[in-house]
Amino acid sequence: MPVLEYAGGKIVLDDEGYLENPDDWNDKVACALAEKEGIEELTKDRLEIIRFLRDHYRKYNFFPVLNSICKNVHQPKGCTNELFMDPLTAWKVAGLPKPNAQVVGYLKGEGGVV
């Protein structure tokens, strides 16, 4: 299994780049995962979106409706289109467990970006 080194530690990833242990996640891990996925920088606004995705998943055990994210993080409508990445990459950066086929279909079927 791959190991990703970041400022202050190491995390274990599965072969597709998802955290083996979602409890290893923190802001520094998010930055390391984002860099690994080719995201230049996790700005304050981007990190706010990632935290919301993570909190929503932990509370409801599912990714939020994409169109609701900006409203919930008190950012302008369309913030996800302007600020972020595709939903599957956001899923990884948020340190969520590897999604099943149903979730992948949902995220790809939305057509939006996070």
C-alpha cells in the first residue's frame, strides 16, 4: 500500500489514493492529498468546502447534493464551479472512504464540479 508523506507525518493510502484510515485526516493531510491529486492550493474557501463535505458525510453517510454546498458554506452560488475539482477528487481530498459503484455513478451523473 502506498504511503504519502506530508509535513508532520505519513498516511497510508489504498491503491487508488483513498485514505486507508479516514480518522487520519486533518487539514495538513487534505493539503497533501490535494497536491497528490494535482490541486495547486487548498485555499481557505476550498478547505471550507472540503470540511463541509467531510462533516456532511460523517453525519449522513453520503455526499451532499452538489448544488447545496455553496449555500451551506455561505459562499456565492456556483462556488464549486469556480473554486474546485471534480466530486471524486473532492471525495479523496476530504479523506472519505473509497466510494462504492453507486456513489461513483451519482457523482459522475451530476455533471457538476465541486
